[in-house]
Amino acid sequence: MSGSYCTVCKKRESFFYRKYSGQQLCKKCFCESIENKVRATITKYHMLKFDEKLAVAVSGGKDSLSLLHILAKLQKYRPRTSLIAITVDEGISGYRDEALRFAEENCKELEVPLHIVSFKTLFGVTLDELIARVRENKQTELTSCAYCGVLRRRAMNIAAREVGASRIATAHTLDDEAQTALMNILRGDITRLVKEKPATTKVHPMLVRKIKPFCEIPENESALYAYIKKIPFQDTPCPYASEALRNDARTILNTIEEKHAGTKFAIFHSIEKLRPAIEQTVEKEKFKTCKNCKEPTTQNYCKTCEMLTNILHTPKI
């Protein structure tokens, strides 16, 4: 906002108006506010100890790379915490190769090791091949994102175990958290409301705990941070993204946020306040070992194996 000065430092010209707080910020104070918020969020939700190995899930997009840069910077104050980036190659033609290049470039610049796992290696099929089979068999009960989400979560967990990480940091933003809450309410999935929290608890030795240091950072501010810091990232949308319910949730929330600034924060904090009460009404999950892949599951066969079996018609062991 030209002609106005930063309300924090009072010295530099304002660059960004933070509508929900009423602040006008210069570039320097804006970036510092994001970094300070991440540090405060990690402390608030007890996300890390000082001697842990942290895997950062890096997709190549603005959010994950902004998070990687901030965590690499914060690592200077936590010398006993080591970082390693993990990237999942789903096998999406014309899309994932570019993302991998951005992930590799940023990791090289930050001197953070990068570990890549692929759907093809882990599951014997790429996402493109899987979706082609789904469409061929006219199995349309789930969106492409639903199939991808199940396999990605498994792939990330395996990758984190392979590198010996005790935590996985994902770049879910405030927008993601508010959208997920709305989607779960629309689906009537109360159990998922309990699971989707800023820092998961330990529920099984083979399931690496997840943390979300960006859970109180709006998506547009994550993007702006990347632009100010000149972080190279992929801005091409996933070709399957248009099918997801999340797009509708995003549109609804953005429309309300535009008229009523702070709505996304209100939703996020409301769920955080409600979660303890909801947890008391949800039966605690009892884990078994999948009869096929030996990964933890609450059923005889895990969701990943059930999905791959149904689509590829491969027999269970």
C-alpha cells in the first residue's frame, strides 16, 4: 500500500496488508512474521525435540519449499535436529518431473539431503497407470485424488522410516486445515476430525508421527514468502486436482474469507477446541498387521492393499 509505512518497524514502506490483523507490513517484517509464526507453532504444539531427525515432505510446490527454507533456517538454532527432504514421485506425466527438478535444486542450495520414493517402485504402478485402469474398468466411486492420497500417505511413511526420521513435517497451510475440516463435516467423518491435528501422537511403532508447522499460515502468505525470498517452485497445478471436493471447499471458504476476514482462523481454532470432546466419543483404533504387506492397519488388509487389489485385480497373499 504505497505511501503507508509498516506498522511493525515504522520505518519501511508497507508492502502487504494483512486484512485479518489490520497490519501493514514491509517485506522484511512480513518474512520475519512468517518465520516467527512457524517457530511459535512448533513450540505451541510440542512438534519437535532438540535431538530428532526430521523428514520434510517436499512436493516442489510453493508451500513445501517455503517450509523447507524456513526449517533449514531454524535448524541453525536447533543444531541437534537434522533435516532430510523426502519426495514422492507418483508418476504423473508432464507434471512430476518438473516438481522433482525444483525439489532437487532447492535441496542442493540448502545442502539438505533428498530421498525420493516412487509409486512404481513401491506399488508396481504409477498414478497415471492406476487412474487409466480405474477409468478403463469404470471404477468411478472415488476421485483420482482419493486414490493418490492413500498411496502418498503410505509412500511418505515408508520414506520417513527408510531415512530413520522420527517426525514428518508437511506443509499443510491454514487453508488446507480449514478445507479439510469443512470436507470432513460435509462427509460426516467425525473420526477424521480427530486425526487431522497439528501434531499427531504416537499410535504405532511403524507409523511416523506428522507435524504441520504451517497450520496457522494462510496459503497466500506462504506463496508471498516464496516470491519475496525468490524461492523457485512449481506453479503448474496437478492435472488431477480439478476432480477433488477440496476445490469446492476452497471456493466456499475463500468467498467467506473475502467478506469476513479471519474465518479460516476461526474454523481452525474451533476444531482445536472441539477436538478433546470429540476424541472422547470416538473409539480408539486398534491396530493389526496387514496380511498382505505387513504394514499397520485397523482391518485384516490395509486400505492401500485393498485399493490396489480392487483396481489391478491382483490376488491377496
